[in-house]
Amino acid sequence: MKRLPNLLTLLRMLGAAALIGLDVQRPAFWIIYALCGLSDMLDGHLARRLHAESALGGRLDSAADGLLPSSARSGCCRCAPFRAGCGFGSAA
């Protein structure tokens, strides 16, 4: 049970990586994005409640916190309406 927060964080990292391959206009993108956001809140809460805070968990959480917005941005850059603001080409 004490490993559950770290497991949630690892799943969030996998979900963030999955966003890179998804189109932002598909519902699956937004479902995974929302689940990653919920797991971000839940893993910290569980770690404190289960007294399972660790240095590794803190590092994993920080890495996942950086990975999620980067992955979401890459998904947005493939979509024409968002492309102008991402630095990859123009919104043709």
C-alpha cells in the first residue's frame, strides 16, 4: 500500500508520454490529460496519508510534473489552430 503513490506517479508519467502520440482534437487526449491531473493530486495526498513520503517519490513527482505540460504542448503543436504559438512552423 505504501508504494501506491509512486505507482500513481509512474502511471502519470506513462500517461504523459502517451499524450505525445495523440491528437489534441481527440477525446482520448483530454481524458488521459484529466486522469494525469487527478493522479497528481491523489498521489501527494496518499503519500502524506499513508506516511509513504520518500525522496524517490519527490523526485518522480517533480519529473512527472515537468513531463505532463511538455507532452501536452507537443500534442497541441500538431494541431493547426495551436501551431502558431508553439514555435514549429506557422498556422497555415
